[in-house]
Amino acid sequence: MKNGKPKLTRRDADGLFPDLQQSGAHLASKPDNPFGEKGSRTTDRRDRDEASLWKDNLVTLPKGIELPPGYASVSQMREAMERAWRMKWVRESGNEIVAEFPEGWSAVRPASGAVELKDATGVVRAVYGWAADAELRVLPRYRVESQANSSSGLGSLVVRDRENGQILERSSTWSAQTGTNHPDWARLSTWLDKAHPRHRDPLRLWGDCEDNLG
């Protein structure tokens, strides 16, 4: 993918995961219908159509993919995603591509920020925006992230296992600096590199990916 050009998905994803290096909307509950029975029938029909789409686990994604280290092309990344996630690419149109995911996966759009692609356990596996040139960012299992202390205004760092939410390592320093500027960033990043050398590949180390990739 081309670098240097701002993309909605990158801004959204950076806001959601500010410390990640190299690193659809959900169906809202239906409000009371103010238009009477006729409007209700129309809404019910639309809901049935949407429900049938989601029953088949189809999710619309941007065609572009932010390539992680080790992947030379979008086609190579797509093939790896098919194997690791046991998903299928269904059809392509314009700037979008429709994919079929395993049972339980979903795409959810929060009140603000990027769309979150979640697996069957509710863990966010990728994020993307709505711009025409948006790119899908596939997220790794392990990452260094900031934790803020609301009373002091200072922050620390932790290494988190996103598959189960466990904290694997902590910084010893509280600082007003955050993210890569935190004084313990280099130490925790080095720790993560040693503990999980393949952590920058977002399609490895996850339990399902390792099972599917063999």
C-alpha cells in the first residue's frame, strides 16, 4: 500500500489502538415505529433482509489492506487470511469486497472510530474506516499499550495478550509521556520481541490461526 497519504481507517485505528506499531456497521436495536403498520412492514422486511445477510456471515470490507511485515502484496495477505481465519472472499465491487466469515464473527461500528471486525469470542481482529481508499488493518495478538492513571495524569505501559486479556509484562515507570515516547517503551518492546518473535505477524500466534495454518 502507498504510504504518506492520510486515510480514515488509519486515523480511526490509531485512535482506537494508539500504541500499536507495525502494528459493516452493527445492527442497532429497532426503535418504536412512528409510521404505523405500513412503515412497520417495510422496516420488518428490511430487517429480515439484513438478518439473512448476517446469518450467512457476510461482511463488507475495503479492498485495500495495510500490509504487515512479511507480506509483499494484498493478494498474498488475502490468501493468508483465508487459511488462518477459514474465511472466503465472495465478490468484489468498486472499493469494497464481500467476505464470508466463520460462524460468530461480526463487524461492529462503534459510536465513533473505526469499524471493528470481531471474532466469535468478541476479540477485535481487524479495524477499518469508511473512506473510498480505506485499508483493513489486521491486528496482532500481542501489543504494547498505555494505561493512564486518571488521578495523577501519568501513564504506564503493559504488554497485553489480546486473545485472553492477560497482562504479561508491565513498565516500572509512570510518566507523562505516552506510547513510543514512554521511557519504558524500548524495554517492553524488546521483551515482547524476545518472548514472541513472530508477534508482528497478525495471522500467527492466535490459537485459531495456528490450528488452521498447521
